Amino acid sequence: MTGPLEGIRVIEFSQIIAGPVSGLLLSDLGADIIKVEPPWGDPWRAGIAPITDSESKGFITVNRGKRSVCLDLNSEEGQAIVHRLVSQADVVTVNNRADVLDALKIDYDTLKKIKPDLVYSEITAFGRQGPFAGNPGYDLLMQGLTGIMAAEGNMDGYQYGDQKLNEGVPRYLSVMPMVDYATGYSVVQSVCAALFHRERTGQGQKIETSLFANALTIQGLSLTQVENAPSPTFDFVQNELPLLREAGLTYREIDAIYRERRPTPFGAFIYYRSYQTADQVITLGCLSEPLRKRAADCLGVTDIRFDEGYDPTTEQSIEFAFTLARKVEEMIKEKTAEEWLRIFNAAGVPAAPLLYIEEMIDHPQSHATGMIIEQQHPVGGRVRYAGPLSRWSETQPEPVRISPARGEHTREVLSEAGYSQAEIEAFHKVGSAKTG
Amino acid sequence: MGRSATTERNRERKFSRMTGPLDGVRVIEFTEIIAGPVSGVMLSDLGADVIKVEPPWGDPWRDGGGPFAEHESRAFIAVNRGKRSIQLDLTKGDGRAAAHRLVENADIVVTNHRPDVPAKLGIDYDTLSAINPRIIYAEASAYGLKGPYSGGPGYDVLAQAFSGIMQSEGIMWRGVPRMIRTTPFVDFATGYAIVQSVCAALYHREKSGRGQKIGTSLLANAMTTLSGHLARIPGNPTKPQQWHDEDLPMLRQAGLSDNEINDLYYEARWFPSAMLIYYRPYRTEDGLIAVACLSDPLRKRMADCVDFEDRRFQPGYDLEAPESVEFADDLLVRVEELIVEKTSEDWLRLFHGAGVPAMPVQFVEGLLDNEQAQANDLVIEQDHHAAGKMQLVGPNANFSDTPLDAVLPSPALGQHTAEILGEAGYSGDEITALLESGAALG
């Protein structure tokens, strides 16, 4: 058994990151993923960290577990091949613009006629309605548009050699395209739920989600406004911001005011942040009162914020919070990371060392949990990256394939679909299907 | 302010109108704080009946960010809508028996405790699968069930620290790297992972008749989302990899401070910045915009719009040559100077006209009133028992045949204890007895 979706076939028309991530996760769950690529390939083949013209680490990472079929969907022959593939598939994922889907004849209405119980998943940037409906969407734009960048508010710029770049504008979060990944996850959960529904009722359906929807979802905690108790930052955005913009203030000036409106000044946190110890940096993660009290006990500090009836908004309270934060910073510098982790762990206080992402590749915790898998890429050589993200007692999925070369499996998949070798050669000759 | 269609529908509908692909599926959620509860929200969005079993003191997150009443906070509401709350004391025999009776008639159990806690409370997979062999049991741990950190506590900030997210972002604050604080992203990714796993397992159970246990972790999902950084290919070593293999051990041994190491780290990992001008926020004459061109055709369009030459589009151009780096740096400054000359509106009109991906940079607080969010039913309105009318982020997908409809607000602590015990077959007298003994509360 290789995962709960064994026997499910997915046709992936989607490109770049969000859609391909969903294909990767579906393949981890045991589905057979056929990536249909245009003659020029998924543009992300030329993505970050290129190896050759059509292979990059960016591409390999989000396309393992798939087979590649290269078809020209502008040709009628290419469309006919795709329609035959869809008739034998369970799921289709797309992330193209609506007019492109129609032009390539891979829109839901067309494919539903070919495969009535098809589960069709569509990712758009902003949804099919609203003023931005037709606009392109990328992780970065979502970070800017939905407030992720503004909330992080890091305007120091990037150190590059002896100069700083991007100073004065908020930096985007670059360690991962979080909105793309959230959207990829969202597609998988919707597709699996729809497969369950289809199994019970025989009905397929179309599911739409968007980068925008998932950017909002992951910021659910920031967006929870109670109308009879609006937060100061909501008041700020609704009432002050338009005036400040009109007055021509720079972003840095506006940001400074925005930050002042936060109900708890960030600098006052002492239980949920990172600290410099005598040597390395450690992080504390106490989110509930009992844990905070344990941390305070470990540190030997008295925190008036645990007192009954404490009012966090008074000037004295804020003064106290900042003074205590400075005091704790000094205390933690007195012992090493190892000493503090031993103390916190013994007391049941959530704490962890601060590591670099590169350290995860060889970390015993990654290996003990099977989170690092190793594969051989024909061009790139040995690849190590994150493996399936869940453990299953009955249907443990196994990653089986490295990311495919463009059109690597055209011959194999068309042959499975019932095309003869002569037909496949003919497709290759006219260019409607490319056999790698 | 225009209300979305979903909001209008919410007003008219009652709880009895269940929709979504998971209609009829029952979830028992033994989870707290964020990751587990997020999965419950999403499962409820998909149409499942989600019962949140809370301890006598309630989910500690009830006192999380933005408290406005006893046992109620904005942060709790955000990740607990769509559920019913039953309050049981699992350390008491009767309370545990009640939980077991709920599991008998359920499809899914979700837990996110430390690995040793479920067995102590009698809600471990072995116990529950003996009661209901078809049960699908999803367990979210912090670092996985094996390895040196398997027993460790897990919170988003620790996962960010441990997995390298914090270091990689390198937002320094008071001398140390700061967490990404906009969203507890690792928690949310783990919530998504639970939902997709549970749904896949439901599909599998429908075909095979078998339930099973699924484990995922904060670390697993931090790493999944970090895959791009983790792909290392010997033979094509990246600067960060070289830095990690060769420089880092040396620097640590030499006793450099973390701050000093950090500066060197950022220098080492800024390899992708060659094309930085096409994927970043810019200051305009009156505000901020972001552009996002990830392929050469899009980059060329942007160069045309802004009107500058980029010789790096020539085939065979070596991006890593020293003169290339210098060219990139000079160009960056020039493009900044060009973009600051026009207003955001001007640039967006130009870029959109030419098909260049670009958007304004906004504050998150404006999104609930945002036309785009409203137009796509992403904002819902609910009546909360303590908060009154409130706006929340709604379901994140539209299903054509089984539309999603978020109806229930987050519950008061133990709000549905009697109702759910009644459904489980307890008589009125039995329920009274349970409430009197403190095995059940509410």
C-alpha cells in the first residue's frame, strides 16, 4: 500500500509553485500525478537555482513524484490526447487564467462532458469575482496586498556586501512562499474531501480557491475583529490611514504610527521571543498563563501582569513591561544556551535552540522522523529535501519519483492511454506531443 | 459597507442546514491553541460536525490574544468558529467514559498534545480504535514521535526557531532574530496538513472500510514549506550550502557571536538577488507597490514599462561574474529612482496594462472591508454570544456541488455539553449526574 490515494490519477496543468505543490502533496498521498507541460515546459523549470536550461532546484523541489507529458494544447491533436487522458483520470488541477483554459479546451465545462465525475480544482490569484479578478497573482503580491509585508514591517533593507538594498520599504518574507504553500495545501484538502464525497455520491465537482483566500486564511488571527470591540489598529486603518496618506506622509512615517497603535507593544513580550544567551540564541514559546508563570519562576522574576485585575494599558504597566524585558534580556545573557535549555526543559517551559535551515538536512530530529528523503536526479545528482509530511498507520505513503524531465513520460503515458507507438511517433513529428 | 453573499445567506440559515463534502462526518477535537483548532475550523468549513472537547479550565487559547470577556478572546474565536463545545474532565472515569461514547459515533479524532498525554487521558489511538475500529485518528506533535526532541513542546515560534525560518528571515530585533509574527504560519500549515490527511483517510476508508492513525508535526510542515531551501544537490552546491558545510563550523569554533555569524550568513545567502529588481516592493512617489516577475518574458515587459535596459537577458550571460553583480547593483538603484518618480496608481495602471504582475502594499486591517475579499465570499459575519456581531475570514474554497457555508460562531466554554451528551444517548438524569460530579461541565 502506498498511501490513501492509491489508484487515483491526477492530471496537473498547473505551473510555478502553488499548483505544483498540491501535485507533490497528492503524490505523497499515493496518487499518480501526470504533469502536462507545454512544449516550452513549466516556466518554473527555469526557476531559482538553475542547473540547466530546463532544470532548476526550484522546479525539482515542487515536482517530485510526478510523470511529465509534453503536449501542444494549441493543436487539436494535443487537445484530443488530453481529453483521452482526462477520461481516464480522477482529478484535474489548473491555475491558468479563465480565457487560457477556454482556449486550451481544459475548462471545467469541457472536461466535465468527457468525465462527468471529474474533481476539478482551480487556483486563481484573486477569485473569479471582484475588481482584481483578472489580475495575475504571485506570493509576493499577496504578501504586499494582504498586509503580511506591512505587518512584518522590516524596513532595514538587505545587507549586500557593504551596502543596504531595499531600505525604507518593507521587506518581503523570503524564506518560503507561504501563500503559495498554503494554497497548495488547500487544494489537496479540497480535492481529498471531494474524492470522499464522490465515493459516497458518485458526484464530481469543481472547486475554486485562490492565493488571496489563503493569504487571508493564514492571517485569520489578525483579521478577527469584534465589531463592538474594535482594535486600535483597525481604528487606525479605517480612520487615520486615509488622512495620513492624503497628507503625503512617507511609508516609514505611517508605519511608525501604525506600530504605536498596537495594543501590546511588541517589545514588551518576554515569554514568546528569542534571546541572546552567553553563547547562542534560544527561543521561548509560552502562550498560556501557566507556562508563563513557570518561565517567570525559572527566571526568578516577579511579573505584576499575573495579578488579578491588571490593566495592561496604563503608562505604568507599559513602563513595567519594558523594564522587565530589559532585565530578562540581561539575565539570560548570563548562562549558556545549553544551560538555559536544560533549566527550561526540566520545568516544562517551551524552549528551543535557534538553528539555520541548512542544519535541518543533517539534524537527528529530521532523520528520526523520516523528514529528509534522498533521491538521485539524472542531471542534478543527489537531492535531499523534505519528505512526506505525515505518518500513516495503514497506508504509509512513499515518495517514489524524482521530478521528471520535460516530456520524460509522454511515450509511457500515451501508451497507457491506448495510443500505438506509430501514433505517438506521429504526434512527436508534428509537435502535438513531445516525447522528451 | 457591502456584505458578501455568504454573509447574507448566513443570516437566514440555521445550523440544521449542513452542506459541504464532509456533510455527515463527525469530528471529535481534543486540541488546543492554534494548529489543531485550525484544522477543526477547516473541517467544519467542509461540512463536518466538529465537537471540541475542552478540559474544565477550557482551551488555554480562550485567554489568548485580544481577550474581551472571561474565557473569550479574539484569537480564540478566529480558530474555533464552526464548532460545538463540550466540557469534560478526562481525569474522571465518567468524563472519560463520556468521551469514549462520543468517539463510538464519530469518524475522526484530532489531537495535538505532547506524545505522552493522550494515553494518560485515555484518548490514545489504541484505546479509541478498540472502541471504534473505523476511527481516523490524526495526531499533530511538535517534532514527530521519534528522535531526541520527540517529547518537546511545540509552538509556532519554537518551530520557526528550530527549523531555521527565523534565522533565514533575519529580521533582527534587539540583537536577536525575530519571529515572523504576521501569522503563526507553521501552525496554519500543520492545520492544513491535518485536514488533507483526514480527508484522504476518509476517502480510503470509504473504499477499504479501514480507519487508521495519521501523525504529522509542526516540524514536518515547517520543513515542507521550506523545501525550496532544503533542496541541496552535491555537484551544484549553493552558496548557503557551502557556507553551512565549510564556514559555519569554523565560525562557531572561532567563538564568533551569533550576530557576527548572522551578518556573514545573509551575505552568503543573497545569491538569488541577481534578479531582485523584478521581485520586490518599491517606493513610489506616494506609497508602496510590489512587483513579481518570475520569468524572463515578464521581466522584459517590466523593463519595457519602466524603460531601462537589462543586458542580462542575453543568452549565456553569467549572472555570477563580478561585473554582473556590479551591474545588478547599479541597475537596482536606477530602477528605484525611476519608480519613485510616479505615483502608485500610475505604476499600477502602466504595469497592469502591460501584463506585469504588480499590486499595492496594504495593511491587513483593511482586508475585511476589501472589495476583493467581499466579492469572493471570503469575509463572513457571525453572531457571537459574547462578542456580538463580528467579521471573520470564511471558507477558503468554493465547491460547485457541495457549497461550503460557515454557520456556527466559536462556542462558549461547554456551551453544548448537555446537547452533545443527549445526542450520545445519555438521559437527562445521567447528564445532571455528570454535571454534578464535575465529570462534565458547562
